Amino acid sequence: MLRYLSIVVFVALLFQKLQAQDSLSTHYQGIRERVDQIHSLRNNLYQNPSLRPFQYQYSLTPVDISYRSEKKDLYNFQEGSGIKGFRFNTDSYQKDAFPNITLWGKASYENIKLQDLKFNESSDFDIVFPYVTADSVGGDLNSEIYQFAGGIAKEIGKWTLAGEAGYRANLAHRKKDPRPENNTSDINAKVGASYQFIENYIVGANIGFNFYKQRNTLTFVAVTGRPAIFHFNGLASFNSLLSGSTENTGAILYESKGLNAQFTIAPKNENGLFLELGINQHNGFRTLAYSTASANDWTDQIFNAKLGYFQSKDNVRYGAIAKVDLQTRKGTEGLFNNDGGNTGYAKISEISSYRYYNFNYNLEAFVGMKDWSIKPYATFTQIKEQYLNPFREQSADIVKVGVQGQYLVDLKEGLFGISLNLQKQKVLNKNSVFNINQGTALESLLMQNYSYLTSEPFSIAGELRYDFVASGQIKPFIKAEGLTSTEIKQKYGSLTLGLVF
């Protein structure tokens, strides 16, 4: 906790400028910029650091603590049945903190429990999958996540130059067998520039770098009753030479490096046309304790595009945004020979064996006025995952349709907001070929994960938030969120208490 508090103090001193608000209306206008669902759609388009000065009109610094709990009856074994824990967070945005300079920064600490993990003893599943350390016992995994980031943008005439950097650390463990101990670090940095080429429009570009590392160990205290350990290569496949032993032979290491670039055209104010094109590519590898050579290498590439239009007329706001995200992950696995050498197993060859495709197409529209808005949306997702020998495959074409409504009302001494989100998922096409012995634990893993992938839940989510003034510059808020889903029988709830400066 002391480490986290030092992070908060550092970010607060470096990036935060607490500014007194002259009126309640000014304060609540800043809140509206953050919580209004139409503003939120627009704000997500300002990822280029050189566009951040045009993201908000008002400076604001929230500090909050939240508790959340989630539970699902049907779930992906390797991601767990849900989470439980608390988060402490601050996120400051200071427009014109100094002449023509915008500063922003954030820091957070999370202490959470990932529940009912199985066949996955590695952290950050979304980054390292499918190359995880696995066993059939699993259990809850306790994680502490530290994160801080900050950036600065300088306006020079029609030009804006900016940069930002961030760091995230994840410390995870379990106090009973099997006992993973995972330490991860994730560093990212980004620089960008933009130019106002006509009165209301800005063109910008940025480039970023990411470096990720994880040290994963798995130990046992009990002498007997130990499960077999697998080093997965995709869809529950594994190399029998490298798997099976439960002896503590050392750490498993993951490392990934990535580059990303983005091009954006955006309006300076809330109205106009948005265009964003981007690419993100990571190259990673996993090294097992048995050899100094990499056991797996992978390339993860994501193309994304966004096109949107926002407009307001006679106090009516309307618009739409279309998004495309195309992810392709390809992996290879090493073939080894146990020659009895001092350096461990010798790598003699490698094969390209794993493919993962996740293509997302999303369309959102909205209409509303100052106090209310309605946002219908639809998402079409194509997922295909393959392992080549023995051939295994699972695929699904999934449609999600929904509508989200929000109402914000100014009360005598506060701002009250309520939102409701209804969503239905439908599987248009699905297929699976697993080629695995029936009745085994690994077959149970594949069938469970496939059932979750192809489920068709109907979900209802809601949020309540109330901001008010206690005295002077003390402006507390309280927020409650909840969600329930059929078929997978998901229950989620969170409560957040905070202050806004």
C-alpha cells in the first residue's frame, strides 16, 4: 500500500493542478463531459496524445475507491468464473495547466481475486494465450495490480506536440497447491503530433512502443497428489517431452515487444467527422525452464479503423460511429531433443502450429438532448482458433445487438444520472473439431470453453450515479453498477465512492 500511495503522491504533484470551480454549474459540466454516454463515444477517439488538449473543455481530478464482485456459472475455465476485490484510482486532466500546455495523469491500485481458474497458472491471459502453464486443479488467484501513467501536450500555433508514458505491474500468487508466483511488468510510451489544417479540423499521427515481461513459477508443497503440468501450445495441445513434471526446475519467462501507429482526423469541437486508422503489432516468445531456447514464438497483429459523425441542431444531438478491429495471432512451437547436455534440452526445429482470428465490426448510433440520450448498437464478431497437428478448431460467428439509454438531471444540490443497457447475443454459425480422447480433463476444458464461446445470453445492466457538494471544494460522488445475464448466469455488482476536484 505504501508503494501505491507514493505513486499517487508522485502523480498528484506532477500532473494535478487543483482548481477551484466558480460555480456548481461549471463543476457539473465537467462531470457531464466524463459520464454522458454521447461524450464518452467521442472521447474514445482521442487516443493520440497530441489530440488530448481538445478532448475536454473542463479540467477535473476524480479520486475514488470501488469494490466489485462478479460470478458466472458458465465461463471460460482459463479466465475464471469472475472477480472480487477493490480498486483505488485517480485520474487527472488539466487543460491549460500552464499557457498552451495540457497535462494528464492517472494512478491505480487493484487487489482482486480471480476465481475458479483452471488450466491456467499464468497471468495476463489476453497477452500470452494460448501459451500458458496449466494444470487440472487450479483455484483462485490473488492479484495486486499497480498502474500509473501521464502525459503532456504543448500547443505551438497550429501545431500540437505531445508524449505520454505508462507502467503496469501485476503480482499474482496462490497460497495453496498448485502455487503460482507471477511477476509481470508492462511499459508503454507514445509520441504524437497534430496540425490544425482548417478552422475546425485537426490531422494527427502518433507512434508508440510497448515492452511486456512475465516471470511465471509454479511450485508444490505436498509430496503426493500433484497434478500433471502442461505447457499449452494451443487448444489444449502440448509437447509431452516438455510437460508432465511437477519438479520446481525454474521460471518460465514471457517477453513481448510491440509497435503501434495511428492516423486521425478529428474536429476541435463536438461536431463533425472523425476518422481513425491504426495498426498494432507485437512479437513475443516463451522460454521454459528446460532450455535456453524459446519454446514458443508468436506474432499478434491488429488493424483498426473508426469512422464517426457527431452533430447537434436545435439542442438535439445525433450521430453514429463505425469501428473495425481485425486481430490475427500466429504462433510457432519448438521441437526439442533431450541430449543430456548441461544447457538443457536442445532445440532442433520449430513448426508453425497455431492460428487465432478475431474480427470485430461494430456500429453505434445515438440521439438525445441535454438530459437524455438513446444509443442502439450492433456488433458482428468472427472468431476462429486452430491448432494444426493434431487438427483442432473452434469457430463462431456472433451477433450482439442492444440499446443503452441514459438520463442526467440537475437537482437542487447535485447531478443525478441513471443508465440502462439491454443486450442480446446470438450465434449465427459455429463449428468445432477437437480430435481428443473423450472423458479426459482436457476434453472437458475444450468443451467448456466452446460452450461459453457459443452461448447466447440476454443481459441487463444498469448504473446509478449521484454527484453533490458537501462543503467548499469537497464534491463527493457515489456510483452503483449491476449486471445480470441469462444462460451463463452472470451476476455483477460494484460500488464506487469518490471525490472530484
